[in-house]
Amino acid sequence: MTSAEADAGPINPGQRNEITVCRWAEATVRANEQKRL
């Protein structure tokens, strides 16, 4: 996942911020899980 994908979201700045954080957290978890394998 790229930062561009994480930044993509609703135009509403508040919603966009929450979704970006959510996606970033999910990507971080996935990356950590892959490192363990």
C-alpha cells in the first residue's frame, strides 16, 4: 500500500483523516504479520 492510496478518501477533511489513519494502521498490521512469516 502506498501513501497515495492511504491519502485517497472522501473529500470531507475530517472523514479523510480518520480513513487515512485506519488504512495506515491496517497496512502496518499486515506488514508486521508478513515480517513474522
